[in-house]
Amino acid sequence: MRHGEAGERSSSLAGDRKRPLTSSGKLEISEIAKALKIIGLKFDLVMTSPLKRAYDTATIVSEVLKIGNKVQVWKELTPEGKKTELYRKISELKEEYVVLMVGHQPLFGEMTNDMIQRGKSSQCNILLKKGGIVRIRLKTRNSVPKGELRWLLTPGILKSICKKGVK
């Protein structure tokens, strides 16, 4: 899941790390989390980037879905995180876990491409909008996990589900 709408971009790295969700970003993530609940998604763990906007997004989703104290901060999920280290940590998770990762573009688009297109002659171009979520079912846990794209939901679709209360 990509984090929600954040405040103005800061020119300094330290300032960018502390950018919070806007009030409309918090509301949107709350609606998205309610939609995830409506469609019956459950997660065993939540991993998040340490950047404030991602951490706040993970916290809101965790509260709405009643995940409890299972939010973990992974520095590998930062925009400058190393994918090789992230893939190593993913491969160490229990195979039966359903995990929500909250982070940033372009990292999530690149990860999705790596996992579903690896070895193919052309790359796909996945752009995950703020508040969007992609589900990948891992098939192998190599140095670059291989998986299959199960679905991708945009923030607009999720907010529509929330408003309609569709089950």
C-alpha cells in the first residue's frame, strides 16, 4: 500500500522524513481502510517505512482492521531503501503470513515489476497512487521473490466501496 496524501514536500531529507499526512490524507486512508475491512481483508503483520506519512498510514489501517501491535518499522521500505535487503527480509517471513507493507513510489512500482515480470522481455509500468494497494501472491522466495499479481485497487475504487458499503 502506498501512503496517503502528505503535506508539502520539504527540501531537506530530514524534513521530508517528518512530513505528516494531511487531514484529507488521514480521512482518505481511513475510508480506504474501511473498504479493506468491508471486502474482508485480514493481515497478520503490517510493515511500514519509518517516514511519518507511511507510519501514520500503517497506524490508521492497523486500527481500523484491528490488527493490534503488529506494526513493524522497516528502514528498507524508505524511498532510498535497498531492494536486495527488503527482498531478504521478505524471504524470512513465515510463508503463511498475509502481510501489508506501507511505503512509497517508485519503490513499490519497481518491486511489483520485479516480482511479476522478472525474466520477461519487457517491463510493466506500475504506478501506485497514494492510498492504492496491490496484492501479490508470492510463489518463490529467492533473492528476488517471484509472484503473481492478484489485483490492484486504486484509491478511487476503495473509497467507492467504503461509501457504498459493498460486501
